[in-house]
Amino acid sequence: MYKKIILLISFIFICGCSSKKQNNVGTIIEENENYIIGINYPITNTKIDTDIKEEVNKYYDSFKNKYSEKKTNKPELNIDYEFNYINNYINVALYIYINATEKEQYVKTFVYDLKQKKILSIDDITDDTDIIDYYIEINDMGQKEYSFILDNNSLTIFVQNENSFKGIDISVEDLDLKINLTSNKETKKANATLPEKVIDPNSKMVALTFDDGPSQYTEKIIEILKENDCNATFFVLGNKVSIYSDILIKSLNYGNELGNHSYNHKWLIKLNDEEILDQINKTQELIKEYTGYTPKLIRPTYGSLNDTIRNITDLDIVLWNVDTLDWKYKSSSRIVKNATKNLKDGNIILMHDTHKQTLEALPKIIQIIKEQGYECVTVSEMKEAQFIREKLNG
Ligand code: ZN
């Protein structure tokens, strides 16, 4: 009997460990006449979430305080992250980027042991700190103090110097590690199966579009769309693709379209050619790798467009003609009103699948769209229908 109880307990314990809770990504995107803010950070469902959020809030609050008045050059705050889960270890790096009068870059890392429930220091990882010191010295990184994260292959060391940081990767084979990094994580890469659809090109159409996701709300949004025989277009961020690959595949299987919305929501018009291409291509590759699908559309961040972006990509650039301002208003009835007050054939409606109020507003928006006799289709379906109509009429 005693043995049975022990077995039962260990069974529950093992199950509790392996059935990992869905990790999420928190998103804050704000734009006004004074500044631009694009923040993404991981939500790990562990106690480091408080530390991560505190760090994010620290930069968010101080940036907003500092730039509360209009400047000729709109300042930008961008926070991106790296996140991985190896065995019992969560590794998070937050990359803080401020582009104001000068460029500032900071990094903050967390390595968390889920079993011991503690944040690990370098001494918990390895005794080979002399090797790390050696790498720091030969790479001329400025100082001796560093932070770090791990992945399957390397230990990444960051040295912060005033307004910028340097990072180097040290192969884990060069170090005697005290922890086991052999990953047991199943890869969630699979190919979506796009459904065949028949759409009457002469029907009245609107295209619902969702930016900045996926997020914890996306799955519910695609279920609501499916229940109502609707499809939409999701302009996704590359840095969220691996975390939400299951939902992206499901979304494609339901007949929705995926578009590119950059890798980490940097303000594209402020980047050089190489950086813009990196933002676009990395996202294309990740979507292709995790879902088998290659996006044909791009929506530039903050809807900001210039000739460089027009010329640099072959993807179709898609903006919008109806803005719900769902990021600004917490009231779902206001979002419903903004989305539907003046419905016209060819409307492309801007929303964000990163807000609860958007999810709450969606059923009513769809109801009104349907009542007024519109189909909700993807952007590419709408473009194709418009093309066919032009051909028939011209
Ligand atoms: Zn956006």
C-alpha cells in the first residue's frame, strides 16, 4: 500500500512537470504624437514573471516620463526577448532598445531552475568561470561583470557597458557543466493543411485583420471565427512564432491567412536596409519552418511606410481603411462601433489579437457584418475577388 502511494505521488509529480503550461507572450504596443512603444516579453507561469514584468515596467515608466512631450524625432522604446525551455531550466533574455537622441541598448537575463524553484547564478551552472573570464578578456568586452543565458549549444555571456552591451557565445562543449542541457522538448513543427474554399467574387466582402499576435487570446479568436464561418488575416511577429506554432497551424487549417508584421515590432522606417531585411526575412523563415506556410503579405509596424520599405520587399504591403483603435479603448462596445459604423465592401479592418477587449468585441462585430450581408474573408481572398471583378467588368 505504502509503495502504491509513493508511486501515485511520483506519477503526479512527473505529470506536473511534463505537462508544461502554455507559455505566453505579453505585448504592449503604443503610439501617440510623442513616442512609439513596442514591447514583447515572455510569460512563463513561474515566479520569475514578477521580475520580468518589473524590469519591463521600469523601462516603460521611465521612457514615458522622459518623453511625455513632443520631440521632433519621435523616440522609440522596443523590448524584445529570447526565451527557451531546456529540461527544467527556463532561460530568458530581455533586450531593451531605446532610439531617441542617441541609441541605448540594455540586456537583462534570468535563468530559472523549475525543480529547485530558484534563479541560477553562474556558480550553479559551472565551475569553469576562468574560461568565461578568458573569453571576456580576448573579446575585449570592457568589464568583468556579466549576465548569461543558456541554450542547447551555448552559454551566452553579456557584458553591459553604459548604453550598450556585447554578447558572446561559448560552446557548452568548452565548459564542464553542472546541469544537464539535453533537451527533451518535442518540436512543434508541422505543416498546415489549407482548406479549399469557394468564394463568390461578387459577394460583398470585408477583411478582418489582427496585428501583433499571436497571444493568449488568439486561439479563442480563431474559434469564434470558425463558429461563424469567418476567416481573417493575422499579421504576426516572428519572435512569437515558435511559442505559438500550434495555434498558427490551427489558424491556417481553419482557412485564415498569416502575414508578416516584422520580427520584434521595431519601427521599420528607422532601420537601415540590412536591418529591415533581417526583420522581414527572419519572420518569413520562422513561419515557413514552423507551419510550412509562406506569407505573401506584410503590414509594416505602426503602418509607417516609405520608399525603402516599398522597394525592399516583394511581399504585398497591406495597410487598412478602418481602424478600431482597440489598443486604446478598453470598452468592447466602442470597438464594435469603430469596426462597423460605416461598413463598405472592401473594408480592411485593423484590430489586435493581443487584447481581451478585442476578443470580447469580436462576436458582435461578426454578427453585424453578417447581418449587413458581408462575407468575412482574408486579405488575399478579397484581393483576388477584386481582381476577378475588374477583369469581368473591364
Ligand atoms: Zn503592430
